[in-house]
Amino acid sequence: MPSPTEKFYLTEEGLKKLKKEYEELQKIAQMKVREKIPEIFHSEELNPEYLAYREDNELLQARLADLKYILKNTELIKTPPKEKQNIVNLGAHVTIETEGQIDEFEIIGSLEANPSLGKISNECPVGRTLLGHRVGDMVVVQSGMKTVYKILKIKYK
């Protein structure tokens, strides 16, 4: 389990998805309470149906506990005030150039990160390094090899 001071940074869309998942899993957990629990055989072996039920229930309860913890420790990613929108922060769409190639990333929290969709985490080497910089800054990322990025554009939606 993460440290008690850990914050989970989510977009409004990400927060809605997690709340929806939590509500749906709570409904499933309530239905499981009402359904008949498979019996345990009175022999040396346990009923496989009972074992599957128990394992299923344990996974469900663990996911509910994780979601509850995340939702309790969520900080919503908000657009910064106009005067700070020239600095890379969470929620920024950053256009960069490296080795003649141009790319764009949205910097978000690790729970929603998906590099193949251009959504990188504020905790990954590139995301962490870009934070706090401005257009025109050259940033060096060390992750296996040294890569230099030039920030071309910062925008918030």
C-alpha cells in the first residue's frame, strides 16, 4: 500500500472513471453478500467452487480498498492561473523537439498515464524533468541514455 501522504493526481475524467468503477464494484459486493456461498465439503479437500468464490471475493475486496484509498487521497488536476500557464505543470500539453523530431505530451498523474496515447506521468523521467520549465528551455533527461528536449509550446485545455 502506498505511503499515507501519497497523493494521486487525476483529471476530472479519470476521477469520474474511478468513482464509477468503485460504485459498480460496491454493487457487485452487495450482490455477493446476498448470494448463496458454496458449501465446504467435509473431507480433506475443499470444494473448488468454494475456493473460487473466496478468491473472487478477496480480489473484489482488495480492489475496493485500493479504490477507496485512491479516492480519499486524490488531488484534481486543475488548470493553473493565466499568469502561470507559461510553466509546465500537471495538465500541460507540452510540445517538444528532440533530435529534429517534434512530439507532444500531456503530463498527468501516474494512474492515467498511457504513453502510446501521448499521456505521460509526472513521475516518469521525461514528465518529472519537464515540470517547472518554460518555452525555449532545453532539458536533459537521463534514462539509460541522455536525451535533450527543447520545449516549443505549453498549453492547457
